[in-house]
Amino acid sequence: MAEQRKILITGTAGFIGFHLAQVMLDQGWLVVGYDGMSDYYDVTLKERRHQMLLQNAGFKCEIGQLEDFDQLHALMMREKPDVIVHLAGQAGVRYSLENPRAYIESNIVGTFNVMECARELGVDHLLMASTSSAYGSNTEMPYAETHKADSQLTIYAATKKANEAMGHSYAHLWNLPTTMFRFFTVYGPWGRPDMALFKFTKGIIEGTPIDIYNHGEMFRDFTYVTDLVKGISLLVDTPPVRPASEDDIAEGDSLSASAPFRVVNIGNSDKVRLLDFVDAIEAEIGILAKRNYMDMQKGDVPATWANADLLQNLTGYKPETDVRAGVANFVAWYRDYYQV
């Protein structure tokens, strides 16, 4: 019998890490989680996610900070994963206006620590989370991985773009196969309380006003979480290979000419107007929202929209969950979890 492969996922108590860990366990992987259990949002929600994962004998986890290199390194050397998926970090565009230092410590120092461990282990594949916010003020849409992305508008986006640059350098120097994936507005069951869908659902059910930025004239490429983690799981077994020459890079591929490194969008390839998103939540709950229209938040962008052709070319998969179906699933989870 073939030996089980092992994957280490940072952020397994988080929204995306929890869902990815479930998928990899279902595929027969041994999964090691590492999570800091920060109090950025309700820790109880994170603890519940870990409790569910721990019901599977193939899962184990350790609580620790990314910035604690000694603890992270000891875990990595003990477990010796074949693959690392780095999802942990300080999330949230708006919170980066309030506490920028948290993003430097977690997203820059923490990611460097993960990369150092991956280099020492010589893992088969290092995959790390980036963001659609890396495209910054770029207005050419849909966003393609080959577009220039040098005008980030928040420290959150800047740290993620820095992670991409750091990842490329390690891929080049140490021949470390590295894939960065740029997420587009992920939503779904077990989502984060600081995200729009969660806040809108909570406000509508409780009858409190919901803040709608830019008076609702915003567009987002809403990506359902199970679509996202399926994309990641397929990319796990699609490590980039350093090309012999630039002629070996297919058109539209973000593969580096000088490293086994690639950036991949994971999005639904469909931009949805924010007001239509609110309409879908109202329709599912059966209550009209008390809408508090506001100006654009500093550092925000009016639209995001992914070109996901590269993901499909690499894996044969394309996210396509309809936003109304995804909203319905979230509302059902929310009512069940909070018993409302």
C-alpha cells in the first residue's frame, strides 16, 4: 500500500483553511494544521472549525504564531510534509487601515518563516495565498495573471504582493516549486464575521442597518468557498516547472522564465453588482434590509473581476457556483449555527 502523502496547511482554523483541510482529508491526505487562533474575530468560530476537523483521524494541529519561527520550524521538521499550503495571515482590507503593523508581522515575517521551512525541507510544492487586491488600481478587466500589478492601494494588498515577490526569489534561488493564488471575494458557510455576506445576513435578520459602500455601485467577483478549495486542491498536484526558455511558456501562462513559479487567479469570472448581492440575501432571508448607503471606503476598489482561464488550462476546472445558490447555502448555515 502506498504511503499516505502529508500536507501542512497554515490557518486551518480559518475560513478557507478549514474547508481546504476537509477536502484534503476526503482525498486521503494526512493533514497537519498550524493556526494562531488570533482574536481578530470570534475565536469560538475558529475552535468549532478545528473541533470538526479533529473528528478525522488523519488530522492533527498545533496552535502557534507564524512569527514564532522556532515553534513553526520544530513542527515542520517533525512532520516533514510533502506539500505546504500557506493560508494563514492577517486578513481584511479595512482592518489594515487601523492596525497596519499586524500585517507586516504576520504576512511578511510569518510568510518568510514558512518559506524558510519549505526551503529546508525541499517540499514538492509550496502554495501560498495572495489576493485580488494585488491588482490595485489596475482598471483593465477581467484581471489576468500576466497584467502588471504594481499599484497596491492598502498595506494588506502590499504585503500580499510582497509575498509574491518573496516567493519568486525563493523559487529561483532554491528551485522550490511555488504557486501563488489570488483569491476573489470568497464567501460561503463558516465564513468570517468581518466579511460582507456575514455582516449583511446578521444585520438583516436582527433588523439593524447594513453599511453599503459606494452607494452599492460596486462589483465583485464572488467566489464560493468550495469552488475555491477545489481549485487549490487541483493545483496542489500541478507544481510549476522552471522552463528551459521563454518559448516554452504557453500564451497566458504566468509561469516565470527564471523560476518554477506561477501566479493563478481563482475566481468565478463573473462580476456581480453589490446591490444585486444584497437583493439575493434579502430574497433568501425574506426580510428587506435597512440600508445605510455610504461613500467608498479608503483603499477600496470599485470592481474586481477574474480571468480564470489559466486555472482551467492547468486543472480542467472552472469555478461556477451561482451567487444565489451560494448565498442560500450560507444563510442556511448561519440560521443553523446561530439558531435564528
